[in-house]
Amino acid sequence: MAAYKGHRMNPDKFEKGQIKLYILVIPLVLITGLPIVFIIFHAFKPMEELFAFPPKFITLHPTLDNFRQLFKASRSAGIPLSRYVFNSIIITVAVVFGSLLFSTMAAYSLSKLKYKGRLTMLKINELALMFVAVAVMIPRYLIINKLGLVDNLWAQILPLIPLPVSLFLIKQFTDQVPDSLIEAAYMDGAKEWQIYLKIIIPMIKPAIATAAILVFQQVWTNLEASNYYINQDGLKTLAFYMNTLTSVSTTNTVAGQGMAAAASLIMFVPNLVLFCILQKNVMNTMAHSGIK
């Protein structure tokens, strides 16, 4: 072991052999990180920099005018901005909670319980991974209309709760929970709900955190429900309002570009904050997803 001391995989100090790793990793970091930096800088650009050619990546003279114009336009609307924020928060919390609840229960059932039709349902969920939202738009509208949920907040909640990728991810992680733990719990007299709450949930927290980010991203930026199921402006979401405010509501397309940049940053920040909070769990999910 001593002969390989100078060639450890994770040395305590910098070694020349690590240079090739930096050469490979740094370009990847720049490619993935620069768009985030651009969104932040772009929101604070004055009008002359927004339309500069060639485009400038770094903001030379940052300003808050884009945000002032955005909030000024929102105050002139018939419905206050706080109403759209309230709708988005209620819908997002309800969808994230509902999706995680049903995904974890279904994952436990499909992974650890044996019953007829289990594999068929699993295949149906895997098949659903291939369909994008546009492919099921018409059937989904017909169902919402048949249930009488048009112009109802539930129309923006129920269609988003089933997320096949969330169930698939959590199920794969649940497969790694040792069957011996569940068998021991059965021998101690534990009920199904006790096993679910006290064994399954604590052991799959990284997968739950990852699924929470995926669900949050889907619902926070969703425009489909407000576009197709909601006619009353007071029931629409912040994402829909920001989209219409910067593309339709303003007659000045030049000023609208600054408002659009500010709106993009406002919609992006919650995703970034949530990921930063849960990134450790996300990394654990990625690290253990292939371990059996």
C-alpha cells in the first residue's frame, strides 16, 4: 500500500496528476454554470445593454429599472400580483405534497408487496414516461371538463400530481431497502403503515428530495393548466401572469424585454434555492441509484 501512496485517488494536497482532471471538469462546469450566471446578469441590464450587439455577457451598468417596470405593470393590472403569488404557492404546495405522498406509497407497494397485477402497473408507469404533456393534452382536458373542474384550482392540482418519473425514481431507490428489515418489522407486529412511515420513508429521503425538486420544477413553471382549464384571471398562476405580462400585456416590445428578463430571474430563483437546500440529498440519490 505504501508503494501507491503518491498515487492515491483522493490525495490531501494538489498533485500534478490532477491537472488532467481539471482540464476535463472545468469546461463542463462552465457550460452548465454560465447560463445561470447569464440569467442573473441579464435581469439587471439597462436597455442599451439588452440590445447591444454583440451581446454582452457581464452587466457593465447594473440597474433595477427592469424590476421597477415589472412591478409597475403588475400594479396597473386589475388583479394584484399577490393573488397570483398566492395561487402559485397553494398549487405548488398541494401538488408537491400530493405527488410525493402517492409516489412513496405506490413505490413501497410496487417494490415490496407481492400481488397480482403489480408488474403490469409498473410497466404502465414506465410506458407513461414516454409521453410528453402535449400528447395527453386533449384527453386530460376532456377528463377535467367531465369532472366539472374548469375554472377551479383543483384543475391545476390534480393533473400534475401523477408524475411517472417521480414514481420510477422513488421505486428504484425503494428496491435498495433490505427485505430483512421489513420481515423483522412484520415479526415484531408492525403494520403496513408503520413500516411505511418508520422504515421506508427515513431510508428513501434522498430520493424524496430529488423527486420534490422535479415536481416543484414542473408545477412552478407550468402554463398548461392556466391556459386551458382556467378562464378567470383570479385563479391563474404567477408563471402564467409573468408570461402574459411580458409578451402580451405591454405594447412596448422594447421595454417588455427588460421586464421579461426580470420575470425570468424571479421564476428561476425558487428553483435554484430549492436545489441548493436539497443538493446533498440529490447527490446521494444519484450516487446510490445504481447500487443493488
